[in-house]
Amino acid sequence: MIPVVDTADTKNILIVGVGGQGTILASRVIAGVVMRRGLDIKVSEIHGMAQRGGSVVTQVRFGKEVFAPTITPGTADFILAFEKLEALRWLHYLREGGTVIVNSQELYPLPVLTGSKEYPVDTMERIRGKVSRAIEIDALEIAKKCGSPKVVNTVLLGVLAGLLDSDLEAWRETIRETVPPRTVDINLAAFEEGIDRGKEFLSQVGN
């Protein structure tokens, strides 16, 4: 695992998705976990098109001391993708040996909806052809089984946490403090499901 605590190097996480998927809340949870460890963190959000279902990108950088708030292409340790096409679109930001976590959900952009373009049928194949560490997970289906399709974000956070950190209680506490009180149990259930998927991946490919 890549530990969150006591890391000497800056870690970069790129969160990509579509407006309304909960990407911003996901970044706030990560920030809360990092701040609990006393590390420096910078978060840069680009979500001007969120209300129209456009791309939403959040850049998270943390470590002992972080100066620049933005991630440069080829340096992201993780891409947390809430939608497949967004994963492919931002894949050039991943560093060699980095990991992309992809929600298998497909949300058609406006050009596809209007018929001017087609949604690629081979999106995951193209992703796997470019990177060696790619996890595809049906986070929406897992979220529904946990009780709400709105907890896709905490499913994906669980996958990330299962790969990133051996001390998971800080994540659980931060989720409890961040999500609406009435949704805590559902979010924690979704988070645990994601952890299991992350650990399964590690057991298959190693660290």
C-alpha cells in the first residue's frame, strides 16, 4: 500500500467525473483524512460546467509540504474516475505505474445525446491498453445494493482507501463528519464494499 501517513513525497490524486456525481464531496473526504494526519494539502476544483452535466475535475495534492495546487500531466498517482469516458479523457495525467479506478457507469455527453458523436464501445479496452494498473468497478450497482445510488462516491473512495492506506478509521470518521447525518450508515456500508474491491485488486497485482 501507499501510506497516507508519514509520506515524504507529494501524492497526487485526480478526481474526474460529471456534474452531480459527488466528486466534490469525495475530494472533501480525502482532504479531511489528510488533515487528520497533519499533512499539507492543496485542492483545486474545476466545475464550471457541473450544472449542465459537464466534466468536473478536482486535483488533490498532499504531503509534508505542498506548494503548487495543480497536477501536471504524467504525475498523478491515482485517477479516481466516476465515469468511463472521463477516465479515458484524463488518462494522460497518470504517471507511469499509477493506478486508475474507473466506475463502469456511462453518462452520455451532449454530442452523443444529439447524435453528432458516438460513445466509444471500447473505452475500458483503450484504458487498459495504456496503463498497467486499471480497476473497473460497477460502483453504481454496489451503491444501489447499499441503499442509494447517490453513494457511488463513497464506494469509489473505499476502493481508493483500500489501496492507499492501512489505517482506515480516519476515513470512516471523516465520512461520518462529512456526509449528511441520515446517510452515514449507507455511506459507510458503501465505503466498506469499496475497501474490499481495493484489497482484492492488491491481492491480484501486489503493491
